Amino acid sequence: MKPIRLLIADDHAIVRDGFHTILSGQPGFEVVALAKNGEEAWERLEKHKPEIAILDWDMPGKNGIEVMEEALEKELPSSFLILSSYQDDQLALEALKKGANGFLLKDWETEDIIQTVKDCAKGKLIFPASMGPALRRSMIFKKRKTFFSLSEPEEEVLMCIAEGMKNKEIAETLYLSEGTIRNYTSSIYKKLGVKTRSEASSLYKALHH
């Protein structure tokens, strides 16, 4: 199995080297390029075409979001994680609306960084649990409608289930009670002909991707 090829771009050497050390030491990852500013990041994205690019949003010259936008316009085959020193829900939302797969904080624990990159490689949207329900909702519902047999609320619940969210998280995200979520879930099962969350999630993902 080929390793997941990574680019890491940050203007601070300690961050750049730290992420390099963490990720290059993991089975299944290969760091193919490092960059210290936006121009270098763009050049190395074009040259190496990594599966995942981890881009600091606040670099000299082009910032990470600008580099990502240019790469997406050129249809480079990369997924993008935007890196930041601090949590900013508006910045995260901007990055996600413009095509990022997730928002990564520099002070996260090593295991969280590794898991985030693995989740990105699987095509998941990544957002910190501490981000508010409104932001989680904005991220999840970027996705298109898949099942026309479902009502809009049922489709939203199914999308949340496919993201691995529990009923309590779904209720917080959709501003509904857990009882209402359970009712919608039962209706989804009936309409889709499934019996479990796993089956519903698998069906959604099979048709969505």
C-alpha cells in the first residue's frame, strides 16, 4: 500500500520541523516537501502533488487559504488542512467554505494531529469538538442532498450520522431534542430499508462519494 504523501508549510521552523517529525515517524505517511512561505508551498504543491497539504493560514506572501484556492483552481489532486496557532471559528468556517477538509491547531496533542491527517486521507471533514454547533452545521451541510425520499430534516440527521455523530451531538447541531433525533433516525431506517446507524452511514457514503 502506497504511503499518504504530505506537504507541510509553516513559516516557523519549530512548527514545520515538529510536524515533520510527528508525521514522518508514522507508518503510512511520507512527508515529500516542506515550505516556509506561501510561494514555496505553491511551487512544491505543483511539483509533488501530495495527497494532503498542511498549510499555515498566516504565512508571508500568500497565506494558506490563498495557496489552497490557487491549487483548487488548478485542480491539483490534494486535500487541505489549514493550520493555525489559535482557534478562530470564523477563520475555520472561511477555510472550509473555500474548500479545506479541516482546520488543525498547532497545540493539539500528537495523537490528535495524527488522527486528523488520517481522517483527512479518508475524505472526512475535520473540526474541533469545541467549535460551536453552528459551525459544525455549516461544515456538514456543504454536502449535496442524496436521498429524495427523505425530508430535509431527515437528510440533515443522516448527514450527521454519516459524520459519526451521536444523538446528543446531532441534537446540539440541529437545535432539536434528542427524542426528535431518535424519531427522525427511526424514520430514516424505515425509508432506507436499514436497521443500524452503520448501515445507514455506509449507504449514504456509498451514494455520496
